[in-house]
Amino acid sequence: MKKFCCVLLTMLPLSAFAYPIDVEKHINGVQIDYNSHDTAYDIGNITVNNYGDVPAKCTVVFSNGPEAPRTRRVQIAPKSTSNVTVKFSREIVKLRIKLSCEPQ
């Protein structure tokens, strides 16, 4: 029984792959909300919601330590949602996201 508990406890950290996510947002005149996710050990994801009545043009910059930042641009219609995803070549230690949106 003790061996079974030791094996179970040693496998516990393998199941948790969450990493910290910092989001810096610059929203200029649009009603935008976001929700960030840790999808996998090398994939970052952010869901952007447009609650306003005008379309929004957003730029999302993902940064993961020594790798080059990845930039994604998305246009979000009024009252809709968009998922923005990026895959890195290394494991994410800390993900930094810069979200900039403006009316279209």
C-alpha cells in the first residue's frame, strides 16, 4: 500500500502542466473582454469577446521567454467571439500576452 501511494504521489506533478499567463490590454473605444487558457505545454490561447456594436480590429502578441514574439491579427464582428492560438517550439514557462484593440 505504501508503494502504491508513493507512485501515485510521484505521478501527480506530471498531470499538472499549468503555467502563469500575464495579459496586458490596450483597448481604445471598444467593449472587449478576454479569457486566457493554458491549452497544452507549448500552446497558448486567448478568447476575445466583442460586446460592442462596432467591429473590432485586434492585434495579439504572444511572448514566451527567449523565443521571438508571435503576432496574430483578428477582426471581431459585433456581439461575437474569436479564439486566437499560438504554438511555440519550446515548453512555455511564463506566457505574456499583449492585446490591442481598436474600432474598425
